[in-house]
Amino acid sequence: MNRFFSSRSYFNRLKFAFRALKIRNFRLFFMGQTVSLLGVWIQNIALGWLVYRLTDSAFWLGVIGFAGQIPALFLTPFAGVFADRLNRRKVLIVTQTIPMFLAFVTGALVLTDAIEVWHIAVIASFSGIVIAFDNPFRHAFLLEMIGDKDLLQNSIALNSTLFNSARFIGPMVGGFLIAWVGEGLCFIINGFSSLGVVLSLLVMRVAPTNLNREHGSVVSDLVEGAKYAFASKPIRFLLMLVVTMGFFGLPFQVFMPVFAKDILGGGSQLLGFLTGAFGAGALTGAVYLASQKGVYKLPKLIFITSVIFSLGLFSLSLSTSIILSLLVLYITGFGMIVQFASSNTLIQTIVDDSKRGRVMALYGMSFLGITPLGSLLLGSISGAIGVQITLLVASLICLLGGIIYYPRIKVVAKAIG
């Protein structure tokens, strides 16, 4: 009897953790993303390995990371303005279709042995432009898609769960595919996988909520959104922490091929396992968030996980053991996703609906636009002092960012009631 009630209790907890899937539109999006994101992470692991194989340079890894994300720094704020004006679903169909085409082009260049590093930089730049528009539209579309603010935290956590499930599985699959058939097929697989999310968006039934509002000029709306975000202390504090982690913390990912090959003495399979360990930790964090009820614990949780993320990077910088590196990356992934997903949830909870696109654009820019600058800076520094010392210094700056946020927890908590 106790076993029966225990099983039923477990089933109820599991049902609660996946409660946003009762919404048809979100369920369609979730299934489409399941296919698409697996392909994305197979391609991501192949891209890093391809660049390092062609150049044998940590600097070039930083350059490609910079090229793929720097457009977000300049374009995302303007994309946020249009996310408060245009039909978000239709724009997302376009922003999901273009990467499919680029994946096929890259795959063809690799399979014909015509690929050069400058091709990758150009394609990465085009992808970055698309991502700059996709990000604010996708974040702003989430509430429109589910139609229930009470499900916002759960839907964000489930999105993170899905993303990090793919981060866990995709790199390991990609690592073996690289060793077996080379990088080209990985890009082709991603091209076909993109059809999943495109088809899900096409069959959704969503009533746009942002098309009948009055707007000023693009510039005036942009300024209005920025003033609103920075006048709100809770939003400002959260964005400042995300910027710090995005600039100094997230760029560590472009150095993963260096850790796998030079520091730990492995190959593409090890790169897949290292990236997968980070994804597994992030997946654990996302599932943990999905099972939580309410947002009242999130302000303090953001501080705790920012410390976990920072100390994880610090430990990774000192590690020369494969087992220890896998463990540390798991812990780092947990800290990263809980911090970022919780910040996303709080900002979406606090923000005024009429400015949602513009504020979420600032959130996206805080790591999508800022991270490439960090990738370029840390990539340049690593050539002089080494990747491990570079990462050690960056981790200490991230830790300082978390400490600065700590006294502001009460202000953020007060904004959510």
C-alpha cells in the first residue's frame, strides 16, 4: 500500500513538473524543438572541432565565437522593438528556416573539401544576424504561446530541460559521428532536424497580442524600452549579473576543444563527453526548476547558483584529470542553467507586457551580444597566458559579480510580491 501511494505521489510530481505541456501550442513547440535542438548540438560540436582541426588555434575558436554572436550586440535591441510590433510566430518561422539553409551550405562545403576558416566566419556571421532576431521574438512569444502567466516559470524550465537534454545527447552523438564520418554529415543532419520546429510553428493556432498597439518611431521605442529596463532596479540588477556571467563565464565553451585535445589529451569523443557532462548538469538544473512551485525563492537561488557556476569554472581551470573535469562540468552546468533560467523567469514576471519584447531583447543581448566580446578578449589573452590561467581569472570575476548581487536580493524579491 505504501508503495502504491509512493508511486502515485511520484507520478503526481512528474505530472506537475511537465504541466505546461497541457497547452497544445507549447506541446507542439516542445516536440518540434526536441528534433531541432538535437541537430543543433550535433552541429555545434562539429563546428568547434572543425575550426580547431583547420587552424589548431584557440584564438580562431574565439574569433568564430565572436563572429557568430557579435551581431546580437548591435541588432538584438532593434529586434526587440519589432518583437513588440510584428507577428512573432511568422517571424520565428523565417528565423528557423534560414539556419537550415546555412547548415546545408556548410555541410556541402565540408563534404566537398572546399571549406576554409573564412567560410565558417562568414556563415557564423549570417547565423548571428538570424539569432539576433530570433532570440527576443522567441522569448516574447513564449507567454503568447502558452497564454497563462502561471505556467511561465514551468515553460521556461521545460524549454531549458529540452535544450540541455539535447546539449547532453547531441555532443556525444556528434563526437562519434565526427570520428566515424567526419564533420560534414553533422551539418546536414542539423539542416534536416530544423524542419521539426518550423513545422510546429506552422500548425500552431496563436492569436497575436501585440498588433493593435500604438507605436512611435523605432528609435523612440528603443529608448523607451531601455529607460524602462534600467529604471527598474530589479530588472537592472538581474541584467547586470547576466552581463557579468555572459562576458566572463560563458566564453569558456569556445575553449572546450583545447581542454579535450591539449590539456586532457583526448579527441572528438572526449570533446563530446565534456560538452555532454556540462549539458547533463544543466539538464539536472532545468528539471529541478521545472519541479518548483512559485518564483519567491528564485532571487536567492540566483545568487547561490552564480557562486556554484563561478567555482565550477575555477575548478575546471585547475583540472588535468578527465574524471574530475567531467564532474566539475556537471556542477558548472547546473549552476549556469538555474541562474540564467531563473533570471529569465523573474524578468518575464516583472516586465510590463507592452515592453516585453524590448526588455527580453536586453536580456538576450546580455549574453548573446556580450559573450562574443568575452570570447574575443579571452581568446586573445589565452594566447599570451594560456587557456587555464585565463579561465581562472574569468571565474574569479564571475564570483565577484555574484557577491555584488547578494545585497540586492531583497530588492528583486520585493518586486515579485
